[in-house]
Amino acid sequence: QVQLVESGGGLVQAGGSLRLSCAASGNTFGINIMGWYRQAPGNQREFVATVNDDGSTNYADSVKGRFTISRNNAKSTVSLQMDSLKPEDTAVYYCYAKKSWTASLWGQGTQVTVSA
């Protein structure tokens, strides 16, 4: 089994920055994709960013140019640097991981609140 534990959420003013981190533990062998999704109240969970084990990245259009995802394969960690935060970025952010032969793996979520 794999456990994903997030940290780094909190309250910040619009225009500010936060950094989220996620550490995977347990049987991390074979994780090829790690990333972040988010869910705001009343909304469905949505894609934010992912990074593959070769370092290639993907971002939602809404966060391009403001968020940066990075990964340490040796430590099985993924981070999300969030700059120029907007109130609409307020959500619970979930760490995500995927092996090619298993279902998606999720962390417990961390709250990010951006005040106007």
C-alpha cells in the first residue's frame, strides 16, 4: 500500500504564495505520475498539475504561469509552489499518485484559503 501525506496549506492574502508538499510512503515502487488536484465547496475535484517520473509536467490553464510543480523521485515527494494566489484558488488540495497497474492514490487533503 501507498500512503500520501500533504503539508503546507493555510491562509494567505491574494497575491501571496504558499508551498504544498506531499510525501509518499509504503510500497512506492512503480509510481510514475504524481501531482495535485483540488476541490472547492460545491464543485467537483479538478486537475491542477502533474509531473511524470521523467520530469515532464502538465498544468491546468487556470494555474499556468503561477504554480510550479516539482518532484524528487529518490524521496518520493512532490511539491507545488503556488504564487500570485487568487481567491478562486481556495480549495482543499489533494496529493495524487498513480502506478500504471493500480487505481489512483489520494492523500487526505490540505486546505488552502486565499482571502481577497
